[in-house]
Amino acid sequence: MVEYGLAKHAHVGEGESGDLHMVCCNQNGVLIAVIDGIGHGEEAAEVARTTAALLRGSADEPVISLVEQCHEKLKGSRGVVLSLAFVSLEQKMMTWLGVGNVQGVLVRADTTRGNGQEPLLLRAGVVGSKLPALQASVLPVSQGDTVVFATDGIQGDFSTGLSAKENPQRVADRILNRYRTRNDDALVLVARLTGINP
């Protein structure tokens, strides 16, 4: 269904990162998420883990419902920013949305039909504190297309020169090494879609 690579680094002086990923496969498809607990350190990591558990427990729900549920459960906490995508393998469609500043880009395996990259539209806000009006984008996906999510510990120009043909782990490691800002937790998730029939 999905082959992924992950690279992450905790903020200097912290034993734990507040940035977390989740990849959850089920019979309908795959849910991919990157969560950034506000701040860094143990408390940020704790709220990120809570969010991941909530998402995993309701992975069949539409992405807007998932974010709304997380918002309700996280009220009173420091909150998170997150981006998530649900890929329906049968329908060959991906539904994704982002609240806050976890950047996302879909890198096309087949670049002959127009744009090789599709960026995720992010909406300002914090899940658990200030939720914006939610609107998910829906895109067709093909075998080999690759979803890349990066937290704000990664510079915004990380998607320059990305290719869906490169090994996902190699891509994640390269982005972290080249684009890490060194003033926050940093996480890069690179997920290639492998279970989509032509």
C-alpha cells in the first residue's frame, strides 16, 4: 500500500521530539499524518502521541471529521498543528488537509501530464485551540506518487528537485540533513503509494 521513509531530530537539549508521524493502513486505504505538538520537549511529545492515538482509533473517518474530533479532545492542552492525507486505493483519490504549518507536497510519478508537484494548502490555526474553517482538497493519485510532509523545523524550500523515483528513506534523510533549521524539532515523512492498480 505504502512504502515510507522517516527522518527526525529533536530540538537541541530535549530528550524527546514533539513531532510525530503516523501511517495507518486499513481495508479502505491508508491514512498518513504528521503532527507537531506546540513547542517542544516532553509536553509537546505527549500531546502529539495523544493526537496520533485519536487518529489511529478513527482512521476510517473522513479527514475533516478526524481533525474536528482531535480539536474537541485536545481542548485545554497546548494543542498541535498537523497535516494528514487519506488515500483511497480503490478510488485512486487522495483527500488531504493541513492546519498550521506542517507543509505537504504530492510528487507525481508521471510528470508527462502537467505539474510534477501539488502543494498542500495550509490553513492557519491550532488543533485544540483555534480551529479554522476546514476544507479538504481531493486529488487523483497513481501508482508511485509520493506524499512528503515536513514540520516547521524544515525550511520551506525543501521540495526543490524532489523526484518520486528516489528511495523514500534516502529522500527523507537528505531533506533533514540539508534543510533542518536547528531551532526546533524537525520531522520529514516521505510516503510512496505502492498499492494502486493502473
